[in-house]
Amino acid sequence: MDVPLHFAVKTRLVELLERLGEGAALPPERKLAAEFGVSRWTMRQAIRELVADGRLRARQGQGTFVATPKLVQPLALVSYTEALRAQGYEPAREVVTFEEIAADAELAHGLGIHSGEPVHRLERVLLADRQPIGLETTYLAVERFPDLQSVLRPTGSLYRCLTDELGVRFGEGEEVVETVIASPREAELLQATQSMPMFLLHRNSRDVEGRPIEVVRSLYRGDRVAFRATLRP
């Protein structure tokens, strides 16, 4: 079976990246095309795919560099802070919005409340070593957590606040993962392009008594994050 030319070029580029090492600058596109004996268009296509795969990182006005490995986020009810620090990254968060809204029918169902009841909406950009990797929006019922805005440090760990300050004991959760295209606003917040692959996670969490805690929508850059789940029979 014939292998598409740009795929063959991509395979050779991967071998080059392994020799160059993390953080190294990729030679200019024109030079690579000449060395590989292909057109600049073919080389550009292969490089773009490696950027989308997370193997290369393009920096505006600086060039293209060999990327560090993707960070791995476990599909589990664990703190984002703890998960990143375990891998050697420094986590942080930037608050986009922290407000009260009226629950629509779908959100009310997920939180076990009536439509129209007030809900906390906390939207934050997730950072790893000061680089944006995700956009997380969390919804919690005001009726259950009336003091949330006064006790939560918006840039801190929400899970630690819920457990240590508000006495919540997480029991179980359901999470659905799909691929999506980011909106222009989301791409801007994540310092990405709309062509970049994104993972969208929907999570509903409950406490040990089965009561809903939160509804979460998380958007992650596909070039920076991978997910891991532990499977048991």
C-alpha cells in the first residue's frame, strides 16, 4: 500500500525530533524541505500535523520547537492541583467569571434542583507552568453551597475548599469525553487556534450519600493533555 508523502515526511520528522531533544528549535521549513527532497507545502503539512499532535510547539515570531511530553490527567475524582504536581508541573488558575446564574432545565436536572434556581458558575483557565491547558466551568447549587463565594479562594483548589471548608465527601462521578472545535472565545482564552483539536469533558459528581455536588464542563487543548483511566474487571 502506498504511503502518503506527507505521512512519510512526518515519520522522518519524528525521528529528527527524537535526535534533537525537548526544547530544541526545528530547522527552517525551507531547509527541511530541501533536505527531505519534498515541496515546502508537503513539509508544512507534516509540521502542522505534528503541532496538532503535540510533538511540536509553534511560537509566534520565534519558530517551531520540540515539545515536552503531554501532561496526563487522570479520569478520576482527584484534585487538578494534586494531579499536576505529581507530574512535576506547577498548577495555577485564572478566574474568568464567578457569578450566580439561573439554572436551565438541563443544569437543574444535573444538580437536583428546580429550573430557575440560583447556581454558582465558576469559569477558570487552567494553567500548567504558567501555560494555559484547559478551560473549566463548574456549576454548584447556591442552595447547597450558599457561602461558596466567601470561603473559596477563586484561584485555589475547589475540591480542597469543598472537602476542607464545606465538609463535602465525594462519592462517585460520571464523565463523558468527546472531541470538539473551540469557539473563538475559548480559543482566545486558551491561546490556541480554532483548528487545534480539543477534548471536552462533561462531569457530574455526587457525594457519598448520592446527592449531586457539581456539574463540570472542561475543555482541554489536545496538543498538551492526554487522559488516563484505570480499568478493572
